[in-house]
Amino acid sequence: MAALGGSSVVLQVQATFSKGLPHRCRDLDDIIRTTSIKELRHALPYIIENMFGFGNESGWGIDKIDKHNHPQEFECLRRFLAPDSRLLNLIYRLQGEIYLSYEFPFKYLPAPTRQMIEEGLMPVFLVNKIQSQGLTGQTFLSLSAFEYFLFHLAYCLVNPAHSSPTWANLYDYLYPNIIDSYIGYYLPLDNKTIPPMPNVPSPVRSPVSHYTVPSSYNSHSVSPSTTPPRHRTRPSLFKSGFIAVQKPHVQGSPVLDHSEAETWRSETLLQVLAEFWLNQNPVDTEKTSFPHASFPMRYCRHSPAYQPDPFAYLFDSYMPSLNQVKMVRLLVKYLHFFTNSAPNVITSPYQTAIHPPMEEFKRTAVPQILQKKMYNFLGYAFERWPLDSSFRMVLETWLSYIQPWRYTEPNQYYQSKDPHRPDPTDLRDKRVDDRWCQFIEDNLLFYTVMFQHFLPRVFRLDLSSPQCAYMLYRVTKVLCLPNLAEMIFRGESWSYRATRMPMSDLGASYLSSDHLPPHLLPSLPPHLADLEAPGFQYVPLFGERMHSQIGELIHQLILAREAIATQQATPKPRRRGFGAWLASIFFDSNRYSEINDTKKLLLHLNQSLKNLSEIFKITLPDDLQDMTLPTDVSLQNSLLTEPTTPDCIETNHGPVLTEHGKYQVVNGMRKFDITYQGDPDLQPIRSFENATLVRILHQFCSFINCQFCGQINSLYCRQDLVGRMAEVYLAPPLRPHHMLKSPTSKTTAEALRQPRLSLRFLASYQTLIYLGILYIFLRLWLGAGPVEFLLINICVCLLYAFLKAVMRPRSVVPL
């Protein structure tokens, strides 16, 4: 892996790997600080591969470390990997050595990229990076130090050998925090330039899609420090003569000019993240169909001569993890903020506007780097994702991409990092401004074709399920935003223009291609046709074909609504006796929540019906014209995501009213719901409690919670039956998905959301009386003593937790 000259430094680096993470980071920092660049160049691959995990290695668990269970490791690694850390400064300095390159195995590239290269097509981003090693035929990528680091960082998330837990809150875990710090550093929102790389005379070029790649290089490849692939690869990977076509690669040729140097790291970071996170699914597809829908499903194809095999996609497919989808959504939202931070400069039509490099990159980043890969990623997820509630995150990622108007103020991004604060940009009735018309036209297929991909899932869902009904409601709510449907309609106007027929000749259904001859079928503009496979036939969103599909969906919604109404109207027989009384003790606590869930379900179905009728101009049946919503106004407000608290800014000392929030309070428009939201164990002792027992139980629980904090957190966060049982007795006073309704400081709220053991209920006189009666009964009936009585109570508690875990789904943090 490295030359002999750097063996002593390599041995020092390897010796640190056996230490704990805090000591490891500190020792590596010292080695980087005290060792010359010439020696460190050989040690960098060892550090990066051991840290992120490569192949079957688990690495340092960067995707598993969270700040609650491992606070010391979290902070040490966050500082060690910061954009301005010693490690990154080392990488910047190694970047200046033009003959230095590192090897990244070809087989760890995404499958579509490998397939393209095997067929003789070279992605622009990888031009002159593919190298072959002598007579062995082993193929690898020759990367600069910065590219080598980013490739490993991005691959860590999609490495199939890693099994990280599902991240309930992104910012509780280390990996999302590292990515967030990098995109905030290399893609600044404050219209500032990136700090220059230290002691680097001129950064080297890394071609991206919107730069013209030079036709040849004049130097020869020299690689003094490289990492060979660890596994054998196929000896004949490319078509004949493909490697010979590429010119010998030198990482430092050519040199960027000053304007390109400002955005080189930004482009490289975004290109690498998009390549590994969004380009894993196959892009060459054949078409098949779903029942109940006329829209295509995709399965992968490996070569032009491939014969469709109905089982092929079962054996060669990639399904993104929920964590990957969350990171993609984080990237999409940030890029919207990044793009919208570019100033709108109005110039004279008689002069050419010259924009700074970073502003120009803001305007081209999404359409030229992200758009096509994002389209394939969403299309693949829409077709392959399991039919369960986890699809909600994929849906929210799509809705985030098609709503750039929600992400215009950079301050909103920093506020959105608080998972317990409602999104202030989610305005239910805000009109979509006409200035977004160009974005909608450039991304028209995200609005139309993606909705058509979403419909087959809806036809296979049980719309009487609250989660499924809410997903449909979210989509219809967004498409029903004022002026959005009209702009999508205008974006499809190229359809009848392409037919060269006047609108009057086509009649009311001029956007329908069902009955047009082949030479009059609408064709996509080039920038949209590039998103789809050759031969794709576009189906207009407001045509007759879609009109019939929406009619079927409305009929399905009406049936689901009638089934719920019939179930509610059917009286349930009330059982009597000891069994009914025992069942009420265990299960009647969920009665009110079930009633609220039913009201929410009806509200979502009714709103979806109204939204669909408004979007597609469909008249509902007469008996549905006057649909009544639940009479609980507070319930409607909470469901429609309209905040009931005044507009405020979260600080460490609690919420602080903004000027608009003060106006709302003074005029009685909104108010805080003042309730006790502190620690319930610290409430004053009540008259029905034994004071001595309250204090003893509080001291005992405090000792347990302090000594076994990590174990309690791990037990509570488990996703299996044991975790659901632990939730019964270790639930925090303030659940993660419960929003604060009264002013509370961040520190207090964070403490109240930690799982803990609380036994204060045992100090109640009523509980003590019940326990006394039960002890007397067991003593007279079974002759049980104190030890037997204690064991029986433990068994009853475990049985109660088991029944609650089985009968009630686990509470999850909303997405």
C-alpha cells in the first residue's frame, strides 16, 4: 500500500487503531502535527480506510455513534473530521502534489456507472481517472487526496457491509453532522467564498459535468503512494482498446484558473455525493405494467441483448436504506437554500452579465449535477419501495424537491435542525409565486410523471389506514397549492404546440394523446427527454387518460370513507364481568387516542377528495359536496400543520417572540398553551402521596437513571419487541414526537426527552391500598409470602408490558 519510506509512520498510525476513539483521534492529531508531508502521504490511505470501513471492515462506526450514548466519542470525531481540522489540512496540502494519487477499487463504484464503463461509455466526472494495473488487468480509479477522502465518505453510507441503526433524529448521530458541516462549509449560504486551501499553489482540476474536459494530457503517470485493491477483479473488464484510448493520467494537469479554483471543492463534493447516493439503482430499464394503472414499472437490464426475465430484478437490485433517503432529503433541502441564496441581479439586455464563480455554480448545481440522478433515484424508489409507512420519507424527499419556494431564507435551514420545532416554511395556503414557473417547466416530469408513478402505489394501499391516508393527503395538499396546478398546466403547453395543431381543433382534451395519430404525438423537449429512457411516451397530467385514473382514485376514497363511517356507526357490544374489567385496565387507555385517529383519518380522506376535485376540476357526487370535517377545531389545526403557537425563535433559554409573534399575541390570534411540562418527578408532593416514600423512590430512580443511562437509552431505542416493552416503563416525560405547547428552554426539553425509570406512582396511597389488598388475597388464597408476592408482581408487570407492546404499535418520531 505504501512505499518503505513511510513504513515507520504507518506503524505509528496502525498502533493508534487499537486504542479507544478519544485517544486514537488525539494521537493521530499529534502524528499529523509532528510528521512531514512526505511521510504522511503513505499513511493517509490507512487512516481513511480504517476510519470509514472498506470492503467488509466496519470502520470506527461513524454511522452508529450518537451524542447521547457516546458523547465523548461524538465530540472527538466531530472535531477530528471538521472541515478545518488537521486531517483536512493534511489532505489540502497533499492535494498540491501533482504526481500523487490514490487508488479506489473500481468494483465499489455504483452499478450503473460500472455498466456504462464496461459498455465503453465514460462518465465525464471519471474521465482520465480509470487506470489498469499492468498485466493483471486489475482496474481502479486514480484519485487525488481530496477526491479519495470524499469517495470513502460517501461510500460509507451505502456500504452493504455496514448495518447502522435507523436514525430517528439525524442530528443526534455523527455521520449526518459531518455531512452537514461539509455542505455548510463548501456550499456556503452567506454569499461568501470558501476559505482557500493552505499552502497549495494551485488546485488541480477534477472534471465535472458542466466543464469542457481537455482532449489530451501531456505528462505521464507517476504514483508514489497508492493503495492496491484488496480483492481480485475481472481481468477483462472493458471493451477492446478502451484503456488505450485514455491518455496517461496526471492528477495535476491541467491547472485550474482562479475562477474555477473557487468552486472546485464545492463541485467535487456535490458530484461525489450525487454519484454514490443517487446513482445506485439501474437506469437501463424495460417496461412492465401494474394492474389498475397504465403507468410503467421498471426492472433492470444488463446488456442490449438482454431478454426480459420476470425474476431478474429480484436478484440484482438495490434498495436504498431509510438513512440514505433521509440524507438525500437533507441534501435536497440544503441545495434549495444554496441555490436560492444567489442574488437576483437585473442587468441591461444590451450587456452581458458576468457572475462570480460561486453564484454561477449556484445556478447550475441542481440542473446539471443533481436533476437526472435525483429523477432516477425517486422513480426507482417509487416502484420498488415496500408498501408500508416507511415510504413516507421517500415521499417527503420528492415533495421537498418540487417545492423550492419553501427554502428561500437561510435562517430557516438552521432552525430546521431542531427536530421538535415545526417547519415554519410549511404554509398551507401560501400562493406559489409566478417566478417559480421556470423551475416547474425545467422539472416538469418531477410533477407529472412522478405523480403518475405514485398512483399505482395508492391503488394497492389500504386507504382506511391512517398512515396511507396521510401520505395521499400530503401529495394532494402540495399539488393543490394556489397557482401550482395552473403553472403545471402551462408547463405542459408544449404538448399541443408540438402537434402543430391549433388548440381549437383539439377541443377540450387537447392535452390527451390517446386518440392522436403517431406523427402528432407530443414530444418532450430535449432537457426533459434526457431524464427518461429512449422511446418513453409522455402522458399529460391533465389529459383524459389521467382523468379516468383520478376518477378511480376518487371512487376508492369514497369507498374507504364509507367503510370507516359504517364501522363507526356499528355499536360494539359491551361485555360484562371480571374479564371485561381486566381488559379495560389494560386497553381502555387507548380509547381516546383511537377516537382521535379516526377523526384524523376522516379528515385526511375528506381533504384528499376536495384537493383532487380542485386540481383536476372533477365534480364530486352531490352527497359529497357538503363534506363535514371534524368539529374539533384544535384537531383540524394540528392535522393541517397550521401552528397554534405564536411565531417565535428557539433559544437556549426558551422561545422568544418575534415581532410578528408579538402581534399575534396582542391581537389574540395565537397564544401559548400554558401547561406544566417540567419533570413530573419534581412536582410538589400531593396530599394523596406519602412524602417519605416519594423522596426514597426519587433518590432510587435518580441513582438508576444516572448509573445506567447508556443501557436505558440502548434498551429504549431497540426496534424489536423488547424495545416496545421497555417503552412502557422507560418512556420519557416528553415524547420525541410531542411538540412543546408552552415556553420551555432547550436544555429542559432535551432532558425531558431522555428515557428514564420513574416509580413515583408507587407512593400514591391508592396504589398502596391496591397492593395491600392484593397481598392479603394472595396470602389467604395461595399462602404467598413477601418474596412470592414480589415475584408475582414482577411477572404481572412483564405480562402487562408484553400485552401493551403487542397490542399497541411503537411510537415513532414523525418524519
